[in-house]
Amino acid sequence: MKAAVVQFPGSNCDRDMAVALEASGADVQIVWHKDNGLPDGIDLVAIPGGFSFGDYLRCGAIAANSPVCRAIVDHAERGGYVLGVCNGFQVLTETGLLPGALLRNAGLKYICRTVGLKVETSASAYTEGYTAGSEIGVPIAHHDGNYFADDDVVTRLQGEDRVAFTYTDNPNGSRADIAGILSENRRVLGMMPHPERAFEESHGNTDGQRLFAGLMGQLASA
Amino acid sequence: MQEPAITQDLISAHGLSPSEYDRILEIIGREPTFTELGIFSAMWNEHCSYKSSKKWLRTLPTEGPQVICGPGENAGIVDIGDGQCIVFKMESHNHPSYIEPYQGAATGVGGILRDVFTMGARPIAAMNSLSFGEPGHPKTRQLVHGVVEGVGGYGNCFGVPTVGGEVRFHPAYNGNCLVNAFAAGLADTDKIFYSAASGVGMPVVYLGAKTGRDGVGGATMASAEFDDTIEDKRPTVQVGDPFTEKRLMEATLELMATGAVISIQDMGAAGLTCSAVEMGDKGGLGVKLNLEAVPQREDNMTAYEMMLSESQERMLMVLKPELEAEARAVFEKWDLDFAIVGETIPEDRFLILHNGEVKADLPLATLSGSAPEYDRPWVETPPAEDLADVPNIDPIDGLKALLSSPNYAAKQWVYDQYDSQVMADTIRQPGQGAGIVRVHGTAKAIAFTSDVTPRYVKANPVEGGKQAVAEAYRNLTSVGATPLATTDNMNFGNPEKPEIMGQFVGAIKGIGEAVAALDMPIVSGNVSLYNETDGQGILPTPTIGAVGLLKSHDEMILGTARDGHVALLIGETAGHLGQSALLAEVFNREDGDAPAVDLDAEKRHGDFIRQNRQWIDACTDLSDGGLALAAFEMAEAANTGVTLDAADTQTLFAEDQARYLVACNFDKAEALMAAAGQAGVPIQAVGKFGGSDITMGGISAPLTDLAALYRGTFADTFA
């Protein structure tokens, strides 16, 4: 499985993401934001956490207009897999690959702590390692993780089983407790929590491992 | 543009005393230009020159086999084996944070991160030690929110995990909060970069963000007392841009890998002036700068403004000219400015040209080396009066008083606002003693702590200074780490007052004795004086930041207490309640002496913990709040109850030093007690973990109630 981890100038979880993907068996390449295309044969593009271009305006807005993002949209439209975590989720909503937007946390403060997530669906490469309805703990670390979409979109996401994770104790005001959502073809996942920070024993929590393992299994057999 | 004439008012507005001005005349043999006056003021202010403290700082132990670089460079460096080292320092940003809390704190974090990556190290951990006025003071809430958000806003975006720190409240900080920022980075021992320039005619390159008018005169401001004109000083606070700093760090580390860097220095206090002078002085060279080449953010900037600007996220480098193209390409990749602004010259000269006009022409070595040095008069702090009687109190009431004070309540409201896990190597997060970060890709880990008990230092500067080091030693020991070295951030009042200078001298003496005895030399540090408002000084606050090594995961003590575990107390309890947390929070008293620190006992007990870690599941040191608070915190972390046999206030709340609380099962407890007996280390069983209550001397309260208090106080006070 070949994965590309995107590096914007303000990405700061790019290494963490690459470490988790490599440890899960992926062949990882780092892709610079000014690159016009992706390397050949990429199965998965991972957009990591961080502050892509400082995010002083709308998080991910400038990143979504970078050359590499045009290539990522093409990749997704060809049926490629894209995982956006934290800032990556913000970028994905800005590119339009996923609906909705991430607003400032309802409490107006940055929050870094492990939160409870309910796995809402196991019907995706990312979540097939989990049992639908099960609860896991995964760290969040964001200032703008308050998922917003209008009623129609939320109803549609729920109706199409595209809500991947919800918060068990909503930390940021997200509508319908949404922590992560899937694209229509279920190959693009955006989520605010950081599965790569719940990956090894030394993190004190390995609940994120199965997301990567599931992805590897699915993509290796694809 | 016409420069202002040099008048008496202008001289004193630059913080220069008449005798200092006379010295300038003597050095250059003529009246300085306006720009030169600014340069002298920048180099000679307390913040940059350490003129009041140098004499005493020299007495500190700074050497040891583990030390690669002691004080004098951007940060200290300590060896962690396998060709790797940790680069670290702590620095204050007190005055800017009081004036403009968010930006003051943010740029404090930015400055210390730059100090670390300037030396070739990638920052891997940050901490911050914050001291605020009393919680009910009208200014405190705004400062707490602003400072915490500023620390988080900068560090989170930059991408360094914040893994530790302190937050305290005391009326003495009402008019002058303290923000001490610590950063540590990881480097290869053979790839460290220093600031000394070498080679004549080498290009001096400006890197990073553009120069604006922000922070002009900031270091001079930081060296003055506050009064009611403080709001006018807001424009001297710089504005931080962590996104640019992140790019500057990546670009700098990439640049270093190209081999193009001869020497490099970040632009911190007094910006271009300090960095250029320092590189020239350390290399025995002169420096010529052409200011029109400096990337500028604003129009019509003068030489004076450019030389004194404290715009953030900038560096100065001496470049190998043959590698200019490679170096430039790195900065273009990261969209940062790269401008050749001058060159090294053979003569001892600091020559500043702007559009062909000479704006300053000073002897560089003299400018750097002849800063005034004062042997300020000082008086020894008088011995503390004896402690008046302390009545026995209901131990649960005593504990509740501590838990309902923001000083001793859980600080997760603060730590949740810091990204403590970015880089995915954090093993222990803030809020529970020392933080731990793994050395990426190895089995090693580094423990970090920052400590000081200002009440103790005020009562007894020597013992208080020792205690700050001893507590740092114990916090590192409690997670199984071997303490390596220390950085000191000395925050004091006006050094021109003999009693304040006496506090400083006493604290340095205590710190020096302790770091020598505990083998954790001082490798870097910072002095912040004039922390006074309207003549009222802060509590003397020598913050100690310390670093310890864990050679493997097996060395870590990371467990929690369990139902049925024995509570063992290591060390001697004499019942010292002077200057204790209980006294302050329950009786509103700050009397008596600080607890005495027996450095031999500290070393013996610390070594004992490390040598017997196989018997220890959970360990914490005893400090503020004594046995009662330590046992509660250990129980709360494990979500279990604890029963302590003792009932008397002295045993439960005394703050005697060199003590640890350990939790382990009965068999391990027996083994540990046997080992202690052989080692001559005092140990006793003081209670048992289990159940759902906190019980002391037969009086109980439900853990859930006390935990709610402990977890809720901070947010209830400030949210």
C-alpha cells in the first residue's frame, strides 16, 4: 500500500501520521504542498494535523487552494482514498470533498484531551476494524473542531450512514456530536480526533490502531 | 531624516544613568548619535547585560561530565548518550505578559523555542511556570485567560508538546505576573551550532520574518519598574506569528544540514543589535551592516528603529559564501526572507550604514564586553521569626481548603489548552509531576519539571533556593529519571534595594549548593529583575527547570496506586509547618521559617528510589500540602480511596523535605522496607489505598466529593 502524507508549511502532525502509517505497513512518501501532482500509484493520501498556513483566517482555507490539493481532489474523484485528521478534516471541508465546516469550539478554548468516541459505522475501510456502536478513546487537540452543517446535510449524512464517529460527551459543540464523516463513496474520511496519537503502548492507548489496520487490510486486498 | 539631539531627558528615557552615559563618552570620545545611544541602551540594559547579577551568576556550578555547553550560548546542552543531546533553557517574559497577556506570553514561548533551534536542535518539549496575583484581584482573570491562551496559541501552532509547568497565585504578583517559558530540543552532538562568527568578509545574512516597529525598546522596558504609565508601554510588546516561527525552524534545520552555516544567532531582545554584536564579539571580528538591505514590513523605518526592533521570528547568520545558492533555495522553499545585510570585517568595529550614511560606528568588543557590572549592596535576609502555634484541625477540612484553592487544585483547565501530545512521543502529560517525552525512535525518554516555592524563598532565600532544586530533583526521581542538569530563571524585584539584592544573593547560594550536591549543574538561565509595581516587589521566584534521563522504558515509574496497595512514606517527618500551604490557605498566615533542606538526605533518598524501582508501582514527592495532599492526589489519579493512619495536623500537612510517597503491594512493600533498612533510609507504612473514601485519622469524606472539588476549583474560579 502506498501512502502520501501531505506537508503544508504549518503541518505539525505529518511525521506522526507517517510513523503510524509506516508502522501499519504502508510505503509512505511526504508530498510538499507546492507539488502539482501526487507520486504515481498512491493509494491513500493522508492530510495531517497542524496549522497549514497559520490558519489565522478560516482553518484550511488557504491550504485548500494549494497545488497539491487540486491533485488530491482529482485523486478522490478517481476513487482514491483520502484521510484528513484534524487540520486535514478542515482542509477537506474547504476543498468541498466533504460537506460542512469546522467552527470555533463552543467553549472558545483550545482543547487537548482524550475523548470518548462512538464508532457509528463499520462500513468503511477506516472503520471496519471496529464494531459499530463500540466506544473508543482518542485524543483531540483543536481550537476549531465544532462541526457544522445545515439540517439537510446532517440528516443526509446520518441517513446514508456516513457519520463515522460521534463524541460520547461532545467537547466542542459539534452538531449531532459529529467527530468524523465519510464521503459518498466512503473513501474519504475526515475526523477531528487523532488516531495516530492513540497508536502505540507508550501513548497509553492503542484504540487508533485498528483504523490504520483496517485501511491496510482493505487497500492491500484492493 | 534628522535624528533627535542627545539631551539629558533622552538619555534617561533610554534607561541609562548619568554615570553610564559618561562611560559611553569615555569609550567613544565623542557624543553618540541617536542610533548609537539606542544601541548602548539595548546592550547595557539589565535584561541583556546582566549587570546586577553577573557577579553572582558566576558562582554557580555549571560543569559536569554530562555538560556539553554551559551558560553563555543561546541555551545549555547536556549529553544523553548515543551521540545525542538535549538543548534547553528557560526564559522570562514577565513585563510584556502583564502589559499584553496573549502576545507577551506567546512571544515568550517563541523566543525560547528560537533559542533552542538556533543551536541545531528540534524542540521536543515545552513547559511554563506562571505566577499570577490573587484569584480575586480584578486583573488576574484577564491575565490567566490571556497568558494561557498565548502560551497555547504559540506552542500548539508551532507544534511542540507542552508537558509540564506550574501555576501559582499570590497577592505579591497582583501588579506583576511572571511568565517563565522553558523549551528543550533534541540534537545530534556532532551537529550543534554556535554563535561565534569566523572568517573575514563572510556574508551576514538576515533570515525569517520582516522587521517592523514592534518591540522597539522592549528590552529597556523589561528592565524598568512598572508604574501607572504602564498602559503607554503596550506598543513595546511584540506580536508573535507561530506559523512563521514553525517555517523558520524547519528552514533553519534544513539550512544547517546543507553545511552553509558558519554561525547563527536568533534575534531576541534588542534584535539586530544584540545578535550582530554577539556573533562578532564571540568570533573576535567586527560587523558591518547595510540597513537598506534589511527586509522591512513598514515604510520609512529609521536606522534606530531597525537596530532596536524586536520583531519576532528572525535570525542572523554568517554564511559560507560558496553555498549561498543552496541556502537561499531553502528559505525560498519556505517562503521566508533571506537577505545579505552585511559582512564580517577584520577590525573591531560595529559599523551601521543606512543608504550610505554612517548611523553608528562603535568599537564592537568594547560595546559587548564593557557593559557596566555592578556589585550592588545587599543585606542578608534576617532569620525568620519562630512559627506561632498552629492549632490542630480536622484533616478533611484542611484538605478541602487546599483543594478549593487554585494553587493546589487540578490545573487541567490550563493544560487542556496546550497540545501536550503533538509529535506523538509524549509519555506523561502535564498535571502530574514531571512530564516525559520519548526520544523519537529510541527507547530513551527525557523527564522535565519546573519548580520553586516562592514563600520559602522569601522567608529564607538560601534554603528556599535549595528547596527549588531539591523539589525538581524529587519530581524527576519520582518517575524514575536520573537528573542531568538545570536551567534557572531568576525573577526578583528591584536589585537596587539591598534587601532584594540580598534575596537574590541568598537564592543563588542555595541553588549553587543544591545543584552541586545533587549533580545537576546549571547550564543556562535568565535573570528578570525590577519585577515591582509602585515599589512593591514580587515574591522572590527563582524558577528551576530541570531535565532528567530515562535510559529505557524499564526505568520509568509510571504506575498508579491500586486497591490494597500499601502507602509507604520515605524520609523523615519532623512536622515542619512554617511557610506551609496549610498555613497559607487555612490560616491565612505566612510565618515561620522555610523547611531546611538536607541535601545528603535528598541524594540518598533519590538514589534509593532509582535503585529500588522494581518494588515501586507509583511514586510522588511530598511538597506543598505534605502527606495529606500527596496521598489524595495519588488516590485520585488511581480513582481509589486511601486511609492514612495519622490524625495530627503536623504529620499530615508538614512540608519536611526529602520525602516521597510510594504505593505498592504488600510483598513489594516488605522488600522495599528491607532495602531501606539496609540503606539507612527512613521508611514507614502510613496507610493503605482502597475503598471509596479519603480517610485521615478516622475522619472520612467520599473520594468523589473531594475529586469534584479538586477538579472543579480552577474552572469555577476562572472559566
